[in-house]
Amino acid sequence: DAGITQSPRHKVTETGTPVTLRCHQTENHRYMYWYRQDPGHGLRLIHYSYGVKDTDKGEVSDGYSVSRSKTEDFLLTLESATSSQTSVYFCAISVQPGDEQFFGPGTRLTVL
Amino acid sequence: KNQVEQSPQSLIILEGKNCTLQCNYTVSPFSNLRWYKQDTGRGPVSLTIMTFSENTKSNGRYTATLDADTKQSSLHITASQLSDSASYICVVSAGDYKLSFGAGTTVTVRA
């Protein structure tokens, strides 16, 4: 998975609790992305980062925040998880926008 | 709105047979189109990339075609193997960070 790890790989939580997912890369790529994948939908971009402390919203950013304090780490936080955020979350990296994106193994999140 | 439509949603084929997956897109501007393979429980992995001027691109038993005029692409799998069982995702890039993903075609290869 191109030097990308995600943690945890699986998580079950309750509605209203905060959740943080971590993406770690060893490729030193500038761009990092968080996606969610749901049945019947293509991957949808939540947030992306174009450098340390530089982030921007994607198409489904409501209810999510991100932080990038180091090149190698990109965190996704659900401040107060809801059942609609039950999904599989993928982190991806790329050298430049428009380049091939390399995906991590995913985190399966279940919000009860 | 940029959209990527894939068909069929799923298909089942016997080992050794061929199959073709379709992708129609309305993304503009167009930079490139990739086909990704996603095995169950794993992240997508790029199979091929095609730019505007390319009509055909092969990667082993996988052959992708692109018709930029009609905005259609196909992925042909030749002599399928059990390991080809996966979801295949068509992804179109406008050249910036934002990609448009199809919902995928799930291929099941049976012995």
C-alpha cells in the first residue's frame, strides 16, 4: 500500500463520541487526502492537504475536521460521530494534484 | 456537475472467460482517466492511466480503451483468473486535486 498506514483499521463507537483516524505515510508526498466509501457511491473527498498546516474542504466535509502538523501525518476527526458517518475511510497521497493517488488500506468505522 | 457512470454494477464470469466493463463520464476539463482495482478489504490500486491522445493502454491481461470524443472508456479483462475478483473503479481527473470516481463494477470470477 505504497508506504501508507491507517489506524485504527476497525472501530466501533457510539453516537456523539469524538473519533480520530490517523493516516501515516513514509513517501514524503506533499498531498494527502481523506475519502469515504459507501455502497453505491464512488469515493468522496472529505478534506485534503497540500502541505503542513495547509488543508481545504472536499465535497462532503460537514461534520469532519482535519489537521496536518507533520508531512507524514494527516488526522481526520469526527467531533461528534453520527450514524451517517458509518463508512470505510481511505487516506490517499500524491506528489502533485492530478498525479496518481496511492491509497491506504482503509478504516472501517461503525457508529452505533 | 462532473459525473462518472459505470456499468454493469456487477458481473459474474467463469474462470478463463473475457469481460468488458464500461465507463461514461461528463468531467470537464479532462486530463486523464485511470482504472483502479480494489480487492476486498483493501485500498484501490491503479491499473492504467490514459490521457486525451491515447486510445488503448494495456497492463498484462487488462486493456483499457478511451474515446475522448464520446467520453467513454472500457476495461477489458482477458482470460480471467480467480484473482481478478475485485471492484474496478473508473476515475477521471480534471488535472487538479479533485478526482471524479465511478461507483465501481464488482467482478466475481468463478472456477
